[in-house]
Amino acid sequence: MYAISFEISAFFLSLLCFVYCLTAKRKQYVPPKGISRRAFDQHFQFLMMLVTNMVSSISSVIGVYLTTIQADGITFWQYLFHALYFIFHTTLSLAFGLYIISVTNSNPKNNKVLHVLFFIPYVIAEILILTNHWTGWCFYMDAQSVYHRGPLMLLLYGLAAFYIVVGFVTFIRRMKAITKADSIAVGLFIILATLGIVVQAVKSDWLVELFAEALACLVIMMVLEEKAGHIDQMTALLNRFAFSENVKRQLSGKLPFDLVIIKVTGIGSLIKRFNERTADEFFLQFATYLSVTATDGTVYSYRRGEFMVTFENVGESAPSFAEKVLERLRSQWKLSGADILMDGIVAVINAPKDIQSYDEIEDLMSAYANYQPNEKGSCLIPHEEVQSMILLREYEDTLRHVVVGHQLCAYFQPIYSLKDKATISAEALLRVPTAPFNSLSPEIYIPIAEKTGLIREIGLFVFEEVCKFLNEDSLKSSTICYIELNLSIYQFLSQNLVQDFEDIRKKYDVPASKINLEVTESGNALDKYEVLRALAEFRSLGYTLSLDDFGTGYSNFVRMVRCKFDNIKIDKSILWDLGKEDNGLETLRSLTSFIKLQGSNIVQEGVESKEQLVLAETCDVDYIQGFYFGKAMPKDEFYQYLENEARARG
């Protein structure tokens, strides 16, 4: 008499695992498209093992139960359920072999011959079962409806054992390519499945094979499939979901760990030279290398070409691993029959010392994606640079909150006229009173605003503050003729820049001639974004224009002639360097003479001492700007400054 209790247990154990795999724990799993991809997909094959185990066990239970019933026509049903058992049991063996290949990432991709050879035993077994009704080679039912094994039953078991052997050999060969915990789980899986087959082959009435395989699946689920929905299908590494879950858990528990970030560069060139298949071949080789090398770390495929490796052993493991990765990247890879060099960038950070939240890691990766090393080839980003990147990303987030919350203000720095002996203008400058920007130079956070696109809102804010300022009665009765404000080259990315400024100016009824727009440029920036066209439009509306940082490059001379600027601001570095060069004073005089010939006024920046003022006067400049007359100050202080200057003049 057959003991069906093991088969019943196998059904419910497999059902439990199957339900668990389809609940929230596996909600992110999406089966790959295509038969070939599903055939070697780890999680898909695990589900197939569970399904075939359930169908096989329930078919066996029903088949055994029917042998206890004596009725007309019962033989047909007995035969049917025995046949279903063998059909799905053979499929279970196939799924087992495919699963081991998937776990160890041993799929011989693009080798159709090996794929065909691999499936031949399964096809033979299924043909034997499907034709068994006529041959009786596998099993048969006698006149008393008693089940008997056929002459080829051992062959059927042998064909199924083929996939067990393939799985075992694959596991032994590729054991070093997976983690120690995964190796133990797969080893137990193979042992339990093999024991079940052996025991049932010897004691056919015990029916323990499916229960042993269900138990093996439970072990696999607890160790491997708990993270199978978190497996990157191409590299077989843990994916970004797994990285997010694990790192968030460690950060929330304040568990220290080191993180090695690896970005492989030059993938586009590799694909262009060869094809996508070669790129995939590299990623597989590289993923295997990382898995084998990071013996005490956990490797993740973060994004295509980007890998994360965490080390709970804080100390020397991460730096040592990073050096090994760099050394390997600087060596050749055998791809598509050719020796190829691949470049990479590696960084090491510590949590929670350098990062305190997962969002900070994502911010860092955004900055890291655009990182340009100073040297060619593979390199390690110095820890100071990593910290600087983290700090800049924090600044970006803080600045965004500051701009959205309107926590900005405008300061005004006097511009003194040597001819009128009075302050006739001021430059409006952005200041952020919120920490940490209240202690930082605008030269740090203005580039951040330009990079993030916040410069548009900032520019409109400063322009509106200037219009409000010019509209005040106290300023109308002063010596101030106009107010300057800087235009970032990135503000010209907005096609509505001129119209936006005009809407604000008209709102406060300020004459355009009272506003001077100062363009700070570098390189060929003025030739981009139709800047010259926009400046010409501003000029036609009555605005005056200034060119900042004049003298820092030959390109400025060309642009000064092409675009008629009312004011030219000579860069402070030229004045400050006069004492360092024998002909420095003559250079400044030549510059001012050239500017005068173009019909522009001259503003000398950076005057901070009496000696520098005298030098500027000697060179016949028109206006002076610098700390000698006053630093940038709030509006109320600027009014007080003008009053003090007026009293001094008498």
C-alpha cells in the first residue's frame, strides 16, 4: 500500500511556498518576455518547480486513491492521473536543472546547439510518457487495475536524473561564483532532492520524492528566493531593489558599513565597436569577478554599468577590495575573441559617517554619474572629493527649499563715479540669509543654482527687488542713476526672459534706462542660446548693458566689438596683479584706451585700498567698485551710506 501522507504534505508545502512567492514579497517580480529568457530565469524556474510539484503530488494522491475503488471505467482515470504524475514530474526535473543553471549564472547564451542537447532528454521522456498508452513501456494497469512499472521505467528515472547530475556538476564548477550562504542552500537543495529520488527508487511505496523536493524548495525559498525578486536578470547579482531594502535597514538600525561604488565607463564605445551582446558578455564577466573577489561583501547591480558593494566589516576590506577592482579594470578582458581594456571609476564611502540616509546615496549617485576624473583610465575618487560631492548635493537640496520658500534677499554694492565724486550706481547681488549659505560665498551657490535650473527663479527675484528699489521715493531723490544686476548665461535658456523682465518692470513703472544688465561670460558662452539676440532686444527696449570680467580672455575683445556694451568692467585680477609684473600698469592703460575707443565707460572692480584707487585713476577709468567704497549691503544700510556720502560732500 502506498503511503500518500508524504505526497499530501508535499502538495501543501509547495502551495505554501507558491502563495508566499506571489504575495507582497514578490510584487516587484516581472517574468521576462520570451520563452528562452524565461527558461533560464531563476525566479520563473522556482515557480515552475513549485507548480509542477503541486500538480505531480495531487496527481499521485488521486491516482493512488483511485486504486482503492472498484468501478466500471475507473481504470481510465487511474491511468490518466498516473500519466499526469509522470508528465509533470519529468518537467519538475527539468525545472530543477534550469534553476541551478540560473542561480550559478551558467547559461551558455547564444549557443543553440547546447540548448537543444540540454532539452533532448526531457523531450524523450515526455514522448515515452505520451506514447505509454499504446506501448506500456513506462507503466501499465492490469485487469485488476493494479499499477505496474514498465520495462523502461528506469530509463525514465535516468532521464530525470540527467538534470540532477547536470545541476550538481554545474553547482560544483560554479560554486565560487555565488556567495557562501547561497552555496550552502543550493547544496542542501541538491542533497534533499537526490535523497528523495534514491529513497523512492528503492522503496517505491513510500512516495517520499516529492516531499523531499518540496522541502528542498522551502530551503531555497528561505535563503535564495527571499531575494530572488531582487535579482538582476542579466548579471544574476542582487539588484537596486535589494540594495535599497538592505541599506535602508542598515541605516535605520545605525549599523556601520562601508560602501564601494563602481562605475564602468566606455560601454557606449564597446557597443559601437562590437554590439550589445559583447557588452552583456563583459557585464557577466565583471559581475562574476566582483562576486568572487568580494568574499566578505554583498554585490549589487545598481544600474547598467554601475555596481555597489557593501561591507559590514568596516575597516580595511572596502579599500582593499577597491584597489583589487581598479587593478582588474586596468587589465585586459577577453571579449568577442579580442583583448579589450575597460575603464572605471571607484569610490569608497562610510555609513553613517559620510551618509545618513538612502536619499543621500541616490543624490550622490546622481552627482557621481556626471563625475569627470582628472586622469585617463580607471581611477579611485579621493575621499575628500567624495565628501565634497555629498556636501554639494546637500547644498542643492537646501538651496531648492530656500528658493521655493522665498528665503532670499538682495544686497547693493556702491559704484563710485570719479567724475561726479559720488556714488551714481550700485550692483544688486543675491544673498541667502539661511544657513549654510549665509556663511558661504555666492561663488559656491550660484553655480549650484545654474546647474539645477534654480537660477531662473533667482534671477527673476533679484530683478523684481531692483525694480522695487528703483521705485522708492528715497532712491529717486539720490545720486543713483541706475542699478546693475547680473544675468547668468543660463538665464538665457528661458525663451521668455525678455518678456518676464518687461512684465516685472512695467508692474513697478520703472524706466528701462534705470536698469543695467551685466553679463558674466566665459569661453564661447555668449555665442550660445541666442544671447546676443536677447541682449540686442534688451537694448532696443532701453536697457543699458555691461560686460563683466573684461581682460580675462581674448574672446572678450571680439564680443565687446560685436555687442555694443555701455559699460565694461575690468576684472579685479588685472588690478591686483599690477605689482607682480613690470609692465602691468601699461597693460591696464592699454586696456582702458582700447575700451575708450569703443565708446564704453570703464568700471574698475576690486578696488580695496587707496593705492589701488590711485592706480585706477591713473588709468583713466570712469567708475570704481570695491570694498574701498563699500561692501554689498542691505537696502537700509545702503540708504544710510548714501546719506553719509551726501553729508560728506556738504
